Amino acid sequence: MTPLGLLLVLLPLAAFGNAAYRARRRPTESAAIFRRAFLATGVAFFGIALLMMLGIFDTYRPEAADLIIKLGFGMMIGGVACAITERR
């Protein structure tokens, strides 16, 4: 597996593992904790896609960058869903 692929797998796992740990310690703030995890992961995916387009990673493929951008948008939508749940 390439370092980029490993980063794409470990980033959400680390973010949501940390969020699950923090939410277990403070259950009343779980929606806010997961909202921040979704938003941080989405921003990180957008950053990775930007770095790919700038040529930082040697394995630039347009379809891979497109997939990473879609993952970023999906994470942002998840953050919005957590924000809506938090408001209720």
C-alpha cells in the first residue's frame, strides 16, 4: 500500500477513534465531538487532494483526487448532520 493510501485509511480511523474515546468520557457532548471529527477529517481530505494536485505526492491520478474530494464532501455532510442533531 502506498503512503497516500495508508494516510487515507488511517486518518478517519484515528479521528473517529479519538472521537469515540472522548464521547465515552463526556456523553452529553457526543454530537459536538463527532461533528468536529467529521469536519476535521473533511478538511484534511480536501488538503490531501490539493497536495495531490500540486504534485507533492508522486502518485497523482485525476480519478483518485476526485474520489478524495468526494470523501471530503461526504465528511462535511456528516458534520452538518451532527450539527442538526446537536440543535435538537
